[in-house]
Amino acid sequence: MTGINGHVKTLTKLARIIDASQTCRRRHCYKVEQHAIFVCKKLSLPSREVKIIKIASILHDIGKIGIDLNIIKKPAKLTTSEWADVRMHPGIGANIIRQLGFLDDIVPSVMYHHSRFEGGGYPDPNMSGEAIPIGSRIISVVDAFDAMTSDRPYRKAMSRETAFAELERCSGTQFDPRIVKTFLDVV
């Protein structure tokens, strides 16, 4: 994490540029970051871990710059092939961050933010439970909440209450139950 303090503003602006390129994602990374920080604080994570998760939450979708924008902005259900392309974004993002040379601690949280608590997520379907980095488990919950409560080209936003119910329904399967409970406590 050496040198990260001087680069946080630049990284944040990069994330905002990515968000701005997609109308339905305006302020997505900011909201994910803010919610992730609330969860970290409620869990009393060490300050170094909070800093890692903060930056990872800002950059969690940076890999989408490697995905065809027509797929990202598509106003309809994705084809199997398009969905396979989208599922590559965590790996692309991890590779981009790895190449920066000073954010190695961020890479696992970005790489595994679409892992499922019970396994079967992507990019590694064998990653599950506590083996998933805590940052990834937090980002997974807050990312899903923001996605559910935001309008998308192919659907309207859910109410917060409906999204809360969905998080609870998927607790223990898709999401870490402790993170879901903590998130619901702080939101």
C-alpha cells in the first residue's frame, strides 16, 4: 500500500469516469465505497484493512473498461456470450490494478467481489466462505444493494425494502450472512 495516499484522488476520479460513461451507474462506485466503509467500521476492522477495502470498493468495477461498451449499456437481457464477457471484468480489473505496481493488497478484493459465499461465483467458482477476502464479501453485498436499488436500462430500481429482503433471502448462499446482517444494521 506504499504510495497509495498520494494516488487516492486520481483513482477516485478514474472510477468516477467509468461510472459517468454509463448513465445507470452514476455514483455507483461512490455509493459502494460509502456503504463499504460503514460496514468496515461496524465490524471494527483495522484501519489498514478499511483503507484496502475503501480503495477496492472504488475500483471494484475498473475491469469493465475492458468490456465492449455496447454490452455494458445494452438495454435488454444479455446473451450467454455477452454474459461470459461481463463475467471477465473482475479478472481484467485485478490485472489492471496488479500492473499499477503499488496496489497489490487491493487485487484479491477486486478479483473475488463476485464470489458467492456458498461457491459457484466468478471468476473462481471454487472460492467460497471465509476463503473469500473480507473486502470481496463486503463489496459483494453493497454492490448488489446499489445495483438492485438503481434503475438499469432493462429494469426499474427495486425499493430499499425489497432489496433488503433480497439480501436476507440470499444470505448464506450468495452473501456472507455476517456481512448482510452488519449491512442491514448500518443502513
